[in-house]
Amino acid sequence: MAEATATLPAGASDPPPVRLPIGTGEFVVMIAALMALNALAIDVMLPALDDIAGEMGVSGNDQQLVIYAYILGFGVPQLAYGPLSDRYGRRPVLFAALAGYTITGLLCSLATGFGMLLAMRFAQGVFASGCRVVAVGIVRDVFMGRGMARIMSLVMTIFMVVPILAPSIGQLILFVAPWEWTFGILALAGGLVFLWTYTRLAETRPPARRTPLNLYSIIADYSEVVRTPVTFGYVAASGVIFGALFAFIGTAEQVYTEVFDTGESFVLWFAGVALMLSAANFTNSRLVERFGMRRISHGALIGFCALSFLLVVLLSVFGEQFRIFYPVFTLIFACFGLIGSNFNALAMEPLGRIAGTASAAQGFATTTVSSLIGWAIGTRYDGSVIPVMTGFAVLGLVSLAIVLITERGRLFSAR
């Protein structure tokens, strides 16, 4: 067994991190798998959206609803999963969520109409949200601060293999089977992860650390999230900046195939962006304990804003050329890789006592709030990528303003 290396600062009220339940390597891969179920559920059917829309009689931007129905289901229930996992422990909540994810994946493949498909996608998002909340809560049970940022960066490095491969997997499925099988693969993945965690993952929330579950305690815990400036500030900043990520996911297939005419090679270009995200997360895991979460994430956020504005200008002046768009766009997503894990760790650091609740608040911001923002930007797509990239630039500036307020005007602190 490996020990968590992070320790609480003197005088902190949070309990010390618990013992790492399995080897570090297996732990990182397992947490990545839990979180990757969400990415798989979003990305594997991207190549099938046209087929789904054609068979079910929907047109235009309405095909994006297959993505956004899932994301909307994913968001709000996290606010329930957090207190539940703080009260009853991580394992029972996780297993219930994994079972629901597996069953709804199967039901999506059996949907007979667009309404039923959207309902099952929403339900699958509800169960997938529990996997995400518990996964982050488990990491915070064992690590904190820069140690948590390092582990989450390693998790995200592995996690990003799924967005790299998932569209290609979906495309391969379509070569040999109908679109329904892109949902069947979700049921298979959920079942395998259930068996793995059930046999290998010990409880990281022992009874002595559990919190009461009643309306008063839930309100008190979420009030603590709001009253903790660093937590609330970085939760809000994450919610805004991740709106750009969901805007890209919702419009990616249209942008690549309609604006840039990439055809079936769309999945390869999509994978290239995910590969850049993975590389950036790995870089962060190597640097964060030396330079700190604030220095890296603040610099990356400024870079995100600058590159987004630059891309809007270049596309406006020289036209929407893929050779201009793609290199700059991948750099923008490299900035994401240096922002997400660090913002997450900064938000979670002060609230180890209620890690599940803090994880739920963070997840709600980066899914429900972000997806609504992303949907608002995605619906501005009009056959041109410029409105979407303008949305990126605006969201970057808003997120930077929130960070400035949170840090009282001081960026790049070594804390």
C-alpha cells in the first residue's frame, strides 16, 4: 500500500488524508476510468449523430440534443450524490451509480423514438454524475493541495485517451453495425468498471468521518461551499470556462464536416485536440508541485483568452481556413489542460471534511452551468466557426475576471 504524501497545514480543521487504498498506478487508472465513462457517453456517438437524426426525423442543430440531454441529466443530481457519499460512504453510492449507468446504456440502444432516446440519455447522465462526484471525492479523501492537482492531472492524462479513441470507436462500430451499438458499448464499459471497483476499491470514507444527512446539514454544507471564497470563486470560474468545452463538443461534428469539409477524417482531427489536452495534463502533473496551481492555471487562462481572440481575428481577416484554425485551436485546448485540474484542486483544498459535497458543487458548475453556457454558444453556430470562437474569447475573459476577484487582484501567487 502507498501512503498519500500530502499533509494538512497546521491549524486546519479538516481530517488528515486517509491511506491510499490500492497502489498509486492502479488508483490513478481506476479514477480515470470512472471519470472516462462520462466522456465515453458523450464522444462515442458523435459520428452517429447524423444517422440518429436521419432515422428519427430530426434536423439542424436539434441533433445536438442527444449530447445536451445527457449533460443536463449529469449536472443537478451531483448536488444529491455529494451529501449521500459523505453520509453513507463512497462505495455504496458508486455502485448504485454504475449499475444505473449500465442499465440506461442498454435502454438507449433499444430506444424506439427520439423522445425515448433523450429521456434515457438524461437518465444515464443522472447516474453518470454519481461516478464523477464519488471519483473526485475519493481523490480528495486521499490527497490535497498540490498533491491532489498532480494526481488529478495524471488522471486526466489517462482520461483523455477516451475522447481520443471514442469517436474512432464509434466510427468503427458504424462500419459494421447500426448506431444503436454506439450505446451498447456504454453498457459494456459500465459493467466492466463496476466489477473492477467492486473487487478492488476499498472504502475511503470510514464511518468516523461521515457527516449527518438531513436538510439542515445539507444546507449548512453547501452554505460552507458558498462562504469559502477560494472554493466558490474557482467553482464559478470553472463553470464559465468549461462552457467553451461544451460548446466545442456540441458543435464539433458540424464545424469539422460542414465548415472545413473533413468528412470521415473528423474523428482523427477530434482526437488530435484530445491528445493535446492529454499532453498538457501530463505536463501539469510534472510541474504543479514545483510551481504551484495558481501560477500555472492563471498563466494558462490568460493564454486561453489571448489565443481565442487571435483566432477570431485570423479567421475574420484570412477566411475560415483549416490550416489556420486547427493549430491555434489545439493550443487553446492545451490551455484547458493546464486549467481544469488546478482549478479543481484549488476549489477542493479547503473542504476535505465535506469532500463529496464540494465535489458535487464543482461538478454541478462544470456540467449543468457549463452545458447551458455551451448550448447558448452552440446554437449561435450558423455555418461559420467565428461565433463559436467569439464565445470562447468572452468566456475566457469572464473566467479571468472571476479569478481576479477571488484572488483580490493578485495573480500568480506561489500559494
